Amino acid sequence: GGDLFAENENKDTPCDCAEKQHHKELALNLESQMVFSRDPETESIEAEYAALDKKEPYEGLRPQDLRKLKDMLIVESADMLQAPLFTAEALLRAHDWDREKLLEAWMTNPENCCQRSGVQMPTPPPSGYNAWDTLPSPRTPRTTRSSITSPDEISLSPGDIETTMCEICMCNISIFEDPVDMPCGHEFCRACWEGFLNMKIQEG
């Protein structure tokens, strides 16, 4: 049960000692055991490889997964830049699909950014329209906007609860619901945002 690889002060292993003492059979036996035994260093290396083999195998993105991520990137960029989806897609493509690079170029000079990307500078959507396809929302607002004819008629008292408006359906977001906050500062109700994302993902 001794260590076959142990060395004495002369750096000789048990096999070396047997050979020097002319015990050929013993030397051959020890040598064969050394060949078929595991060196402690080798064991630790093999243990590391075994641990690597047990790790979760890496899986690349499927085409449909990549398309979903791409659609999400386009939608989020369109919202941040207040631009139509096709404009956001062209801008992203011109900036190697790197949103950070696009935003940096946009902040520096939006007109130049659009020109270099081969698209026109987007115009802000009309009031009451959403930022992507400029179509009125089919949903009925919960607020009676038609009764307000001029800003002078709007009166708020200090006790009024501050409400947030969804910029897709133009309805007030319930105080019990957390709105979807975008980096650009716009806020949407979760029903509108999820519905819009699902529609765009299905189109893709």
C-alpha cells in the first residue's frame, strides 16, 4: 500500500531501488504498477476535466430566439428615439446592432446619425397617437377628454392624486399598477406594452 512514486534522498523510487539491487522481477512488477497507476497530479487534472464535463452544455440561440431578441431591441430603440420601427431598425443596422453605439451617435447629432444611416429624421407623433405606427389607439380612454375644450378649464386641487398616463392608449394608469418605465422617460401600462410586444413578435 506504499506510494509507488515516493523518492528517497537519492531521488530513487522503489522501482529504481529494486533495479539497483538486481531484483529484476520485482523491478518489472513495480514498473508495471507505476505505468497503470494514477499519478496524483494526473488525478487532479483529470478531476478538473471531469468537473468541466459535468457543467451544463452551452447552447447557441435558435433563429427564432435571435429574432425575438432582435424585435425587442428594435421596439425598445424605437421607443427611446420616438421613431418608427423601420427607422429604428435601419439605425441599429447602421450601428452594428449596438444600441449603446446608436444612442451615443444620436445624442451627439441626431440629424447626422439619421443621414449616415440612410433614413429621414423622425418627426414627433401627433398628440393622442403612438410613436410607432401613428395610428389612433382603438381603446376607449377612461378620461373624458372631449369635455375639456381649453387649458383654462383644467383645474387641479392640491388634494388631487397624481396619475400617470399610458402613452399608447392615453389612459390613466391605475395607482395599483406599476407602469412600464422606459429609459427615455415614457411610461406605458403593462397591458398595452405586452400587447404591442406580442404583436411585433408574432409579425417577426
